[in-house]
Amino acid sequence: MTEVPIPTVKQGWVLIQVKAFGLNRSELMMRQYEGNSPYIQLPRILGIECVGIVADASDSHFTKGQTVVALMGGMGRSFDGSYAEYTLVPAKHVFTVDTDMSWEQLAAIPETYFTAYGSLFDSLQLNSNDVLLVRGGTSSAGLAAIQLAKSIGAKVLASTRKEEKRQLLINTGADYVLIEDGTLSSQLKATYPQGVTKILELIGAATLMESMNLLRKHGIVCVTGILGKKATLDNFYPIKDIPSGVYLTGFSSNSPNQQLIDALFSHIKQHNLQPTIANIFSLDQLADAHRMMENNEANGKIVVVNN
């Protein structure tokens, strides 16, 4: 823990009093190895998202005291992020929200639910007739995706490496649970011999080749995560490796906008969705929070609050 000055407000940026924030895998990777990259200027306060109130609106359209969420845009990477009492963020990455959620609940939403929402309804074009497989279902994004998919009536399959996580996935809304033990393909084909229509690939390149072969004709796989710690494919031959009639896409949360944030929160309110929170820590317990994330002990989103 370090005392630093409150950031100095500048044109085009908004000063936010941070009330709470969620933890993300990218922050773990930053601490473990990415911080050594030449494009990262240290020291750096981590944190790619937060919720709070506007402390100084500068020249933006916001007003002091407004409840806002902020995410991405270089937070915690190009400039200091949310692991603090105050953070200064470009105005275009700050968004107002209409919600009566507590700070703890609200902090579990921005990056995780925006990523899941965009992956499902933009990239995958999910509808109520779809059969969706969520690979990496017990991650915070996976749990959010299961909730969102079930809210529109889609059939949902979810995978996990651990048998003891089965009930968590069922309680979240999964219709079927598949175990990532090397036999996932045969498990899926036993119930859906023709394959599924949509796959949200949160494990990443490590399982993508298999996922593309679990789709029905004209099915879509969306790569959104890299839980498998493999971000690229070696010797990828698209013409041969992508099955004919199967579509491969991706989703990045780098470009949020107010319209999408409004749609997300409207959907959450309409369907009365409650984020799955694994644990709540205070700012001075950040090391413990990161240990929980690093050890894969969280069943949901890890949230940190500023008391």
C-alpha cells in the first residue's frame, strides 16, 4: 500500500472517487509477467474497471456526484487504474448507470457482464432457440454468460475442470454440465450428436480447435477468454482448420459505449439478474484477493470495496 497524490484533473478526463471494483485476470497477468513488457511504464496502479461517483467532471458532460462505471481504455496499463481511492479516466470510458444496486453488486458488473453480454448478443447473435456451450463456465465471465443466456430462454451447457463445481453451474442456470477431462467431445455428442449452435470459448486457443468441431453447420464460436493461458494458435491453417460452414469470431471489451452499457443494465434490471460474488475484500486486503484469484478459489467475481 502506498500513499500517492489524488490525480490532477485534465481536459477530457474525469476524476472518479472509487467506491468499489472487481478483479480481473488481466491484472493478475500484469503482476505476474506483463509488467515487464517494454510498453508498460512502471510504477503503475492496476485495475481495469471501477464503480464510483464523479469527483470532478472537468470539461465533460458529467456532473459531480453522478454514479458511474468506468472500464478499459488503458486503465491500469497505459495510465493508473482503479486500485485506489481516486482514479482519473478518459471521459469516453466513463458511463452513467441507472441502478439501485449496492456498490458491491455494481462492482461485479462492468467488465464481466459487458464482456459476456457483447459476446453473446453481438458476436454470437444468441437467441432463445440456440443451444450454447460455455467453455470455462465457472469463471466470472462464464457465470455471467450462463445467467444472460438463460434469461432469454436458450439451452445452456457449461464446462468445468472440477466435478465439485458442477452444482455451482447448475445453480447458476446451466442445463447440462460437462467435465473438461479430455472426453468433453464425447460427453457433448452423447446428448447433442449433431453438435451445438453456439460456443462461448473462454478457455481460448488451447481448446478452440476442438470447439470448432463441436458446432452444427452454420454454428458460431466466439473466442473471448484465455483461461487456458494460450493466446495464439501455432500453424493455424484457416481453410483446413475451420470446418466448412462454421463461423469463427471474437469479442473484445475495448470499445464500450453508453448505448451498450444502457442495454446491459436494462437487461439486468428487466430479468432481475444478481451477480455471483465470490468474496468481498477491502483495499488493504488486495494481496489476499489476488491470492484467491491466482489459486482459482473464487466461485464468481472477486470484489474490492473502499470503506
